[in-house]
Amino acid sequence: MNPMPPGVTVFPDEEALARAAADLFALSAADAVTARGRFTVALSGGTTPLRTYELLATDPHRVTVPWRRVHVFWGDERCVPPGHHDSNYGAAKRSLLSRVDVPQEQVHRIPAELGAVPAAAAYEKELREFFGAGLLPAFDLIVLGLGEEGHTASLFPRSPALDVTAHLAAPVMPPPPAHPRVTLTLPVLNHARHVLFLVAGSAKAQALREVFSGQGLRPVPAALVRPVDGRVNWYVTRDASLLLGK
Ligand code: 6PG
């Protein structure tokens, strides 16, 4: 069997992946609070991370993670109301935030219901107020997923948002019927201390192969996430990894 690319860990199934991801989150939180008195995390949307969020809301993590020191952000959001079934905030609230003791003022929701352009501006303002006006946010952990065509957060192939470097957040207008979105930009993703990708299922195998193959005219968006001073871990299921090294 071909060796896995650096940073890639293969799990037999989604439950094992979710358990390991919850453990990494908890360890990252403990380390950040010890070092800096707080833990700043940007959560991913989509379905893959939901089991991880549920495990974080379950003992032991529900009790041992220093939730009162945790500041929750999102990597991206769809332009729907927070209670909408497509809302990344809504999904994280149901699976995690309604069950753990993160102070409400430490939940930094993207107000995407305002519309992509004003919401991106509002989110950027909140990021700058929190992390410091002249600084690139340095998240302790950013959790990301991978789309079947290689997108991550809401950075889609050939999207103008991929080229945004002067802003921390950007509006995304995918072709209908997809919702407009707001996404963190690559400079923010690449300034994280730690990025954790969660990738499950055979449908992601081709995209995962393209992330690491370096082939093609333009790398897929997820391949552009290479934190300059940070670590990237790829937690993938065996069926998602089957084309790696082929
Ligand atoms: C979103 C996510 C997106 C997601 C991938 C994978 O808002 O949809 O941020 O980047 O992580 O599309 O989604 P699944 O985990 O549902 O496959």
C-alpha cells in the first residue's frame, strides 16, 4: 500500500474519524487555554463534522473542554436565517452549542441572513474587533471539510473569492439554486495555528487525490490551504483515501 501523504491519517469509518477529531479538538482547546487563556476555533459546515460536534457535547469532552474559554466562529455560512436547515450555525447549535457552556457572547455567528455582501463586511468587522484591527486572525484551530469538486469552506473552484487577499471574509455567489454564502478567505485559513480537514466517503476520493496530486492547471481550493506557520491534519476515512498515491 502506498504511504499516505504527510499529515493524512486514515480511519476505518466515520465514527473512528469523529472520535479522533473530537479528541484533537479537546487537546487543542486545552493547549490554547493553557498558553493564551482562550481557544479560538472556526467550525466547518456540512454534514461530516456533525458527529464530531455531537461527541464534543458528550462526556468526557462535555465536561473536560474549558468551554467558558472557547470562542466559536465559522469558516463559512449560507445566506439563510440561523434556524434554517441549511444554516451551518443552526447545525452546530443543535449538535453542540445548545449542549455545552460556551457563553453566548463568545459565539460569533456570521449574520448571513443580511445578504452575502453586508454579512461578509459585518463578519470581517467582528473578526478585526476580536483579533485586533491590523492583524490577520490567528485561529487556534480551523475545522474544514472537502467538497466533491475540491472546495473547502465556501471557496469553490474558479471562485473570485479565491483571489481575495485584502479582506478576511468574502461574499460568494454560486450559481442558483445554491444559496449565496460568506467565507473566510485564504489568508485567514493560512494564518491558522492548526487546520483539521475532515473527509469521509468514497465520493470524496477523487477530490482528495487532486488535493495531493498537484496535477491540473489549477490546484483545487482545498490544496491552497497550507498554513505558513501552522499544522494541517487530514482525517480521512479509508474509502475516501482509496485513490491517494494512485
Ligand atoms: C459548507 C461547508 C463545506 C463542506 C463541504 C463538505 O458550508 O457546506 O463549509 O465546505 O465542508 O461541502 O460537506 P459535507 O461534509 O456535507 O460532505
